Amino acid sequence: MRIATWEHRGSTGAGFVDGGRVFALPDGATTLDLVRDGLERTLDAGRRVVADGTGVPLSEVRLLPPIQPPAMRDFVAFEEHVEGVVKSVSGGAGVVPEWYQAPTFYFTNPHTLVATGDDVAVPSGSHALDFELEVAAVIGAVDGSDGRDLDPVAGREHIFGYTILNDWSARDLQRREMRVSLGPCKGKDFANTLGPWIVTADEVEDLHDDDGFLALELSVAINGVTFGRDLLSNMGWPFAELVAYASRSSRVAPGDVLGSGTSAGGCLAEAWGRAGSQTPPPLAPGDTVRMEVERIGVIENTVVAGRDLPAPAPARVRPRTRTRTV
């Protein structure tokens, strides 16, 4: 089942996509309400809503990000991507041993989501705009569990569905931030595309291999020319283990979004690291990025010029005194 959020005739709706039409939930309910109900109740509700409604043609609505997540974590789960990008961003080489020891993620900004079809503005001060092709898992409610200290079996049960994630990246801003051994922050938090909808976990269940990896085909194109392809099953950890790790001594909540990290060949920085130069060049206004994931769909965005903001003030050198003088 596909679950979406959309705008139609000035109103926002959420519900189910079926047969080229959208079927709205009653009483202004949202996608977040569905994931809080859990997968089985949502599937039952979807069958009823589609059977009882006439729907609206999908072509008449403007899709919005399918969910407003309480939190977004983005992992770095593809070894081949790390090999290529580390030189471009940090100046290093190879994959550090710590990468193999446990999954690594950062929290990103759930307040700057954009939808498929939206323009993406170049962030102020950046001249190295990049994209990142990812799949994201959406956490759902599971009866009897509050999402803490999950094992991988329970982690898989908490996956409500999947969507496509484009983790837009300003590589020059990111490079400065990472030299402080913290971040990324402004190199990442200006835009994330989620969409076009959430595909419920049952729709891809048959594509799990014996180790729990999900063998979906991924591709990305720039201005109509294919740039990269990969299989989601090339992740170093399956999503079930990423969910379990995120919950370790912590908690995942319904609606949380967990990104896979960039697939191999899924960003420009990876090519830059291997070439030793910005070849191909960074994204510029007018460029269109199209991402496609098997059984999920397509997202597409066009880059536009952003606002030119004043540079941030540098740190003031302080005397490090320990007593007040005023």
C-alpha cells in the first residue's frame, strides 16, 4: 500500500494512493496518525478507505513530503560510498576501522523537508552542492513495545514502510564543519527530499534475502543522464539492525525516519574523491536530479539560486580569565 500527503484545491490531505487516485483519510487524520496506529491497522484502514471512496486523480494533486517525522537519523551504511567520499570531504583515504565496528548516524533536520517536484535552493555560501541517493525506513508502532533496546527481529517489526530520501549536501560547508570533529550541520540541514510516498513494508517483503537485506534497485540521473546505480542490499547492515542500533540505550518512536546513507555512485562527492577534482561539476541552478527506487517510485527536484546571506561572524579570541572584571 502507498501512503501519501498532498495538497488539493488549497487543502492538505493524507491517505492512500491506489489505481492512479488518492483516497483521503477522514477527519483530517495524518500519515503520522497511521504510523502511530501500526502497520496492520493501517492496512485494514486503507482497504476500507479505498473501497468506500471515489478518490481524486493523482494528477490533480501536488504531492507533499509523505510524513512530518518527529526525528530523522541518517546512517552511513555503504562501504563503497565511504571509500569514495572520505577523500573528498575530509582529505583522508580508505575506510576507518571504526566504520566496521557499528553503524554510525547523525540527526538531521525534519523541518526543512521538500517534496518531489519542489525546487531546492543552493544554501548561502556554498559552491559545491551535491545530492545523496538513499532509501529511508519509517518507524511504526508495535503493540507491547516502546521502541527501546530492540533486537534486530523487533527492529524489523518496527519498520512500517519505506520512502526515498535525497540528503542534499553542501560539501564545502560540510568539509569545514567536519574539521572541527563535529557535524555535519549547515552542510546538510537546508533540505531533505522525502517521497513520493511511503510504501508499506509488506510491499517489499519478498525482496529480503536470507540475511535480511532488501535487494531494491536504485538509480539517480542528472538532467536526464543516468549517473549512478546500486542495490540497497549492498548496505553493511540491514535496516533491521540499523533500527535496533538506533534504539540501543535510547528509543525510536513512530514516525521517525532512518536513512540508509548514500548508495554507491549515489552522489557527486564520491566521484570527486576518486578523481581528485570536482568532475563532474557541482550542481548549479537549472540542474534537475531524478531518483528512482524499485517498487517505491521516483522523486525529482530542480536546483535554483538561493539567498546570498552575510557571512557568519568569526569567533572572538578571549583572554580565558576565570574571574569577572565587570
